[in-house]
Amino acid sequence: MAEVADVAAKGQKEPPLGTPGQPLLCLRDIYKTYTMGDQVVQALDGLDLDIFPGEFVAIMGPSGSGKSTLMHIIGCLDGPTSGSYLFDGVEVADMDEYELARIRNQKIGFVFQGFNLLARTTALENVELPMLYGKRKDRRDRAIFALERVGLGNRLDHRPNELSGGQQQRVAIARALASEPRLILADEPTGNLASLQSEEIMQIFQELNDEGSTIVMVTHEPDIGQHCKRLVHIKDGVVLDDEQVENRLAAKDVLVQMASERERELAAKAARNAANGKVQEVGGLTR
């Protein structure tokens, strides 16, 4: 109880049951201001947020809410105008460019809406590339393992134009996984995908989270948010609402339901075709 009281006294969110007490990400009084000509835009306005190890968090909000700015700060792609951001207990503002690059390369796995794959390189080479910068000697083995983990062990030598959109996003997830990051940061990872492909991608994320991965996902799709464990709603640069997901969707179950619906549709179509064939046959006999 004393530990919970100490957390509350510091203004931190109480960790979910079963998670360690220290946040992996701790953002306090974060402001981000952009100046465009004579106009000043307050993208983040004193935002506070904790993300604990093993969480699966969806950050949601309307256009202009500040969620993309927040993602850039969490990913060490940009810094706040003011405020404190601790990544794994270390103040990000105190890091130099080399340390920030190391964090992005080794501790954060990025998954983007547009996949961001190199067009002329194979799936295996795309996954290997970040580890090449990190000088990992075992990068090929790690890349193969990551691609097998997302179900693309038989697509190692395929280039992006030889893969579907869902398969390309799987390559992007494998690339994020290969360095065994502390955090997977996904920006609208299903935004360019059809419903079936989106569920397949969410199944992978749910499995990774069940295995212990910490995942923060920016999305504007409520149904995708329902696959996560926690919803953080951003508006006007602050956290408007922060809640645990009730009636969480399990992608595995949704895929089973979609397959059943597809089978019923095909059966109904076959029955209609059979009925039409009989009508045509009868019509031919009567003429």
C-alpha cells in the first residue's frame, strides 16, 4: 500500500495489476509548441502519461489532437519544448544524438502505416537493415527468426512488390521485432489494410503482447483500439481520458467469425447459382 501511495504522491498513474511499479515511459508536463510565421500552435499542452512494461496501449484522438506529436516524442524522433520524458528511467533530454540514435535503433521498434520498406531489397534484407547500422553480427539469424515469427518464413527472398499489403506490414513488424526492443511503437499500422488483413496484423500484436512485448499504438479506428488493453484519448494536447478496455476484442476470435461468415456467403451464393441453373434447365425443356 505504501508503494501505491508513493506512486500517487508523485502524480503517476497506478500500474495495472501484474506490472512492475516503475514505468517504462514516464512523461511529465510535456509541452510542444510550433511556430509557423506569426502563428503559434500548442500541439501538446502539459501532457502527463505513464506506460508500464507489458502494456498494450492505444493512443486515440481526432486530427490535430496531438497524438502524432506525442508519438514522435515517445519515439525520440522529436523533443518536447519543455517537460520531462524518462525512457526506461533515463531522462531523454540529457541524451546526445548518438544516445538517441542508439535508443531508436535498439530499444524502440517502429511500425509505420506506409510500411517504409526499401523497394529493391528482399524481405530478409529489409529486416536486417536496422541491425546492420547497429553492427549486430547475428542479424541474419535474428531476421529469419523474426520473419518466421510473423508467418513469412517462406517469403524471405520476396521484394515488397511481390507481397500483399498485409504481408508488407508483417515484414515491417518483423523488422521492429528483430532487435528485441523494449518498446514497439506502431503508427496507424492497419490504416492501409483491408479488414481481414487488419485482424491478422492485430492478432500478431496481441500474441506479441501476450509474450511480454510493450506496445504503444496510435490509431483513429475505434475497433482497432478495442483490441488493445488500455485506451488513452488525446484532445487539445492533453490526456482527456485514460481507461482499461472492457469487452476487449480478440483478433483470433474475430478471424474465426469472419471465416464463418465468408463460408456462409459462399454457400448462399452456390445455392443461388444452383437454383438459377435449375430454372434455366426447366426453361429449356419447356421451349
